Amino acid sequence: MRVTRRQDARPAYSRDGTVYAFTRATLEKFGGIYGDDCRPLLIDSRESLSIDTQDDWDEAERVLAAR
């Protein structure tokens, strides 16, 4: 089995739920938010924080205050 070093791997992307933009027509035609014209919005991980808990919120406030 060949193993690729992390440094040599191609970039990988994952959906994080930051932004979803869709039209009512897409929702009606496809029964959901994904139609036939889906595009990514690439966000630098240094510009994004996931806020799920009070601790996450507190960390976000510290980051913003430091800017």
C-alpha cells in the first residue's frame, strides 16, 4: 500500500455550514437547497471560528478583541 505524505497531498475541502445561498425555485424544483449549480465559498481557516459552546463564544470574543 502506498502512503502519501500529508505535505504532498492535494488540498481537501469540507462543507462547514458557514453559508448556504439558494433560491426558492431551487428549493421547489430539487426539494432541497442543492440544485444543479452548486459552488464553493473558500474560507481561510484563520478567518473562521466554529461557535458551538459558550467557551467557543468566549474564544471568538478574545480573537476579535485582539484584532
